[in-house]
Amino acid sequence: MTRQDLRDSWARRQESLRKGFYRFSRNPVSVVGLVVVALVALVAVFGPSIAPYPQHARAYVNFGDAKQPPNRKYLFGTDIIGRDILSRLLFAVRPAVLTGVLVQATVVPIGTVLGMIGGYFPGTWISTLIMRAADVFVSVPALILALAVCAVLQPTFTNSMIAVSIASWPWYGRLVYGMTSSLRNEYFVKAAELAGASKARILFREILPNVVSPLLTKVTLDIPYVIMLSASLSYVGLGEQPPIPSLGNMVSDGVKYIPDQWWIVVAPALAIVVIVLGFNLLGDGLRDMLAMEDS
């Protein structure tokens, strides 16, 4: 490929990205999702630094300020032992977002590689092994599987991410398996085979670029699902352990005191709703944008 061909290819890609971003920006719902996700990311990065009472995110007790409703000193109120809910919430957003990102960064490469191998070599023992293993994991509800793994392991933040990862990878493997099974019979793949390209080159240079768009959409839509799954584990005491705050254990602590101290549960519950809604809106916008680009 000449330099002119490379420049032309880069120019076409820039033009495609520009058109895609224009279509995305014309969808106000998607823009709202992008803004929400950007704000959540900023809170995850800088939240602990801007928390008004960072000491409340650790072992801290102040019964003199306990059970205070939202006021000027404590904007989101305090819990039953006097800890500022806003400060704890700002600390809790980081592990929630970190769980979503790290789990996806782990399961997407694993599921993609296994799915491509299984789809490109159908009928072989390795394809059968990969897909039967995926079927076994998919047959068990993700939450039940994650609870079982966490029950075996020690309840920690790291182990909860491992449990969620184990429950999530088969869905990517099955998705990529189906797309690879279809793409392996396309002319560009057959041309690469006739040209003597290696199997690795065909998988990663010919097939992988054609499955990136659906994967990107699924990743964006699955991040809130992973965050919800992680929060569910924390809710039942199998995630972050007190006094470290997490969205799940904050909700678990707060439901015991409603309706009298409603503010204890409302703030972390609303945080979960906002995070999930933001990523879902962003994912829907990316899906529509990529669907228009492929059509």
C-alpha cells in the first residue's frame, strides 16, 4: 500500500468519524447520556478530593450529628452514626465506575478472542469446548453465578470483580462467535486465505475490525449492568466491606431506616439510577450512530 493510499484511507476514516459524530450530536438524548457519563467520570476521578468530609469515608462516628436530614452543613444529610452521606457517596462512585471499566476491560478481550477462535474453526474440538463452556455459564443467571463465586471467595472488592467477570465473559464469546461464523465465508476472508495469510492475521486484521462496532455498543450498554451486578453483591455483603463505602452497602444500610430517615437510602439509590441511565442513553446513541454508518 502506497503513502497516497494510506492518506486516502485516513481521510475516509476521518470523514466517517465526522459524519458519525454529527449524527450523534443531533440526538439530544444521546448527548444527555454523554454529559451524564462525563460527569460521573469526573466524580469518579475527583470525588474523593472534593468531598467535604473525607474522614467520613473511613471508620468515623459522631453521634452528635447522627440522623440529620439534608441541611446547609450536610447537603445530603447524615446516617445513623453521623457520617456525611455526600462525602461517602463521592467516595463510592469511584469503585462503582472502576468495576464497570475493569470488568469490561477483562472480559471483552477474553470473550472476543475465544469467540473468534470458536467461530473461525467450527466443528473442531476447540470450538466445541469454548461454546459448551459458554453455554454452561450462560445457563446460570449472572447474579446467581456471581453470588456463588463470591460465597466461595473472601468478600472483597477484587473478588467481587472476579465474580462479575466470570459471569459476563460468555455473552461476548457467543456474540463474536456468531459474527465470526458469518464473516468467515465472506470474500475478503477467502481472498486473504488464498493469499496465504496466517490464521492470526485473518482473525485480527480481517475479522476483528468488522466486529468492533457491535462490541463497542454492547460494552457501553453492559457497563451499567456490571455496576448493578456489583452493587447487588455489595448489597448482600459480598462486595466492599464496611467502613469502606460502596453504592450497594449504602443502600443496604439505608433501607433499614425508611421512611423516617429516607435520605439515607435515597442518595445512593439515585446515584445508581443516574449512572445506569447515563450509560444506557450513551449506548443507545452509539448503537444508532453505528447502525447508520453500517447501512
